[in-house]
Amino acid sequence: MSFEFIKQDIEDVILVKPKVYGDNRGFFMESYKKSEFFENGIKVEFNQDNHSKSTARVLRGLHFQTTPYGQAKLVRCSKGRIYDVAVDIRPQSKTFGKYVKVELSEENKNMLFIPEGFAHGFVVLSDEAELLYKASGEYAPQADCGIIWNDKDINIDWEIDFEPILSEKDTKQKTLKELFN
């Protein structure tokens, strides 16, 4: 098997640890293998690949697309180091409003599978970071939505001692209660 699949505290959020083969030349790893992902409960057809680059102290999120344009994501940090966060926004879920946070980095090469029905965000902990991620649905601007990063009801512990750099859009996002009440 090329991967270890580790269920997180919220159902269906899975940390994926790839098997890495390294020597004095560098390394090789598989970053996705449909058959193994399907065997381990990640039965998602990915339709879009994204690549983002961010500088130190940037915080992006918490982003999601509304129904019927929701996206599942498989996120990997190929350069640098981030805290990656997934917030359950499925109103009928017993973990609605709860979050999972993991460190993703070029060193650990781990990935986070985030199912549809979650808001996603991350904060850069290194000088810069690059993220590669697969999405189950294509970007739909009419369905683009978000939650404010510091929503007091979600209370994410970003573990940062600096004021994050945000996009103008991310400074104006609504709270979870404003969106789901």
C-alpha cells in the first residue's frame, strides 16, 4: 500500500500519509492513486487541480462553495509549512461547527482529505508556502462563499502570534451563525 489513511476527530476527514521513497538523489512518492483512495472510503472523482502560492503570515479562508457546487478537496503543501483547517458546515451533522487542524509541510508530505460540506482555510507558517490540491467540482463563482477566519463560535486555535495577512474578501466574511441561521 502506498498510503496510510488516518481518520480524524470529524467523520470523513482523513489525513493521508504517503509512502515516500528517498535516497541521495531525492525522493519519489505517489500523491494520488484512485484504487487505494476508493478502498479507504475516499470515493470522490476529482475534476480540477489547483496550485496556490502564499507568503509568510497569509491566512486564506474559510472558503467553500454552496450546494449544488460543493467541493471535496485533497490538499497538500509542496513547499513550506501550513496549518490546514476544515470546518464542518453540514447543518445536520453532530459535529456541525467543529474543526480539524493539521500541519501540512514539504517535510511531512501529508495530505488532508476534506469532504464536501466543509469550509477550508490555512495559515502560512514558513517564509512562503505552495499548496497543490484536487477538487471534486470545478470552481463556480456564483457559489463562492466563506466564513470569517476568527469566528468566535468556531474558535479555531490557529496557534499564531502575529496578525495574519488577509484578502479584502476574507476580512468581510460572515460568521457561521449568520450563514446557517
